[in-house]
Amino acid sequence: MNTEIKDSIEVTKPPIASIGIIGWLRKNLFSSWSNTILTLLGIYILYSIIPSFISWAFIDASFVGSTKQECSKEGACWIFIKENLKLIFYGLYPSEELWRINSMYFVLLVCGIYILIPNLKYKGWVGSFLLILFPILSVVMFSGGFGLETVETRLWGGLFLTLVIAGVGIVLSLPIGVMLALGRRSKLPVVSLLSTIFIEIWRGVPLITVLFMASNMFPLFMPEGVNFDKLIRALIGVMFFSAAYLAEVVRGGLQAMPKGQYEAAQAMGLSYWRMMALVILPQSLKMVIPAIIGSFIAIFKDTTLVLVIGLFDFLGIIQFVGTNPDWLGFSHEGYVFAAVIFWIFCFGMSRYSQNLEKKLDTGR
């Protein structure tokens, strides 16, 4: 009897072509004639591009040396990146003061790893430190607080400046965006109107225009004798621009909330702000995590536009280094290196958002 049952089980196994890697290929790449043609076309394009790129970037590339004369003419000259790494990562920040930046990087790395490790205590405190105290501590360290030598922001540049602008934009734009979203949905006509006007004005203007206005027109609205640093003006522009977009993302999450959640919170006697903080916002923000992270990634990539107001961010400093007579003709290496670094950061944020979605998923 057991043998018959075993034989029947073996007979009812799914065909080999529908399971495993063969099944995946048939389902995702060769499910129809059109998909098969597109798959073959994609394979041909990759076959045409990847081998030559690998040959240029690795096989025929030059990694050892200190001058462009030591670079191979057939492959990439990564010596260009190696010799200008300090400029690319830190800009003109004084070499003897780089320990300030590196120490903040170390603190950020340790806290980030602590948050990512599951089942550790006090993650809320660590997260609050990163969101509130760490940015303040970093600005004080970078600019010259605690009795340190003052380093003017005109010397800030490279990847360091990109992370500063993106970090400040991300940390400050989210709470402002949440308040704008709540204001736009407010039952108070004045609050709703002002929030709507703010959002629509900032969303209707390109970021490059915002940066020009922040750099050139913002000082005109300040009292006589009061002048903000160019970097601070750029940070304000990026922050408000991003907040306007995040406000609409958050408003979408608020509108997706079932009306019963609002009624249940009110039935419990919660005030408006307690209802929003404890019931509505945690659920609505969870629903729009992909859109929020998408906005954060856009902020990170849009930092390259600060070059138009004279701030040399990561991409800007690579373009600047490429104009050095000693390294003319190696712009391709710089752009490839910039693309890889941007991809690493953006992919990291994307993966973290996916893990956060899984962690917060409640089966709704």
C-alpha cells in the first residue's frame, strides 16, 4: 500500500519544465513570442556591451602609477581616481582636519550597523540620536565648534558635501512635509489655503530655479547686515523643495486611511495631535514608504544641481578635476566612478526600504 501511494506521489510531480530555474526562465523570459524576442534582443545588447566594458574597465585598465603617462591607452585610467581621491571625497577641506569628517562617518557607520542588527535594545534611542543630535553635532564639528579651527564652507566639497546636503534635506524635509500635509487637510480654511499655496508654488518651480533664487534673491529678504552662507541658502532651498513633494506623498497616505480609524481614535477620546501621532500617521506613513524613499533618492541625486551656484559636490568636483591639465582626457573614468557611487547609495536606500516594509507588514 505504501509503495502504491509513493508511486502515485511521484506520478503527480510537476513537470521539470515548470519548476526550478527552467520554470523561472519560461515564466519570466520566454512566456510568449514577444517576450522571447525581447529577451534575445536584450541578450544580444548585453553581449555587445559587457565584454568590451569589462575589457576597458578591468583587463586593459591601469591601476598602478601616479601620472597619466603611466596609463594604458586601451583601457581605463583608474590612476586618475586614485590620485584625486582626496579631492573627490572631501573637496578642499584641510587635510589635517579630515579626522573630523572621518570621526562622524565612523559614528554614523556604527549607529547604522546597530540599527540594522535585529533584536537589539534601544534602537529607538539610537535612531533619535541620528535624526536629532547627530546632524547638529556634525555641523558643529565640520564648521569649527568645540574650540576647533574654523573651516569655511567654500572649502567643503566632493562626496562629503553631497552627503551633507542630502542628509540635511532628508532629515528636515520629512517633518516639514508631514506638517504641510496635515495643514492642507486641515478644516481651518486659512491653514489649508496657506499650506496649499506653499506646496503648489514649490512643486511648480524646477529645483535649479529654486537654487538660483535661494542663492541670489534670498539675501534680499533679509534685514540689512544679515547674510546667510551660500551653503545654508542651498540647504534651505533643497529642504523646502523636497518638503513640498513629500507633503503630497504623505497626504496620499492620509487619504488612503479608512475613515473608521479616525472615528475609532476619536471614540477613544484622543485629541487631534495624539490621534495623528499614535494612530493615523504611523499607519499612513507605513503605506507610503516606497514613495518616501523614492523622494529621498531623488533628493540625493538632485544634489548635483548645486554646481550651478558654485558649490562643488561629488559630481561637480569630478568635473572640476577633469579640467586639470595634468589629467585631461579622463572624464569617462570620473563619470563611471560617480555612477557607481551614486548607485551604491541609492540601491542601499532602496533595499533598506524593502526590508522596512517587510518588518512593518501587518498583513493588511
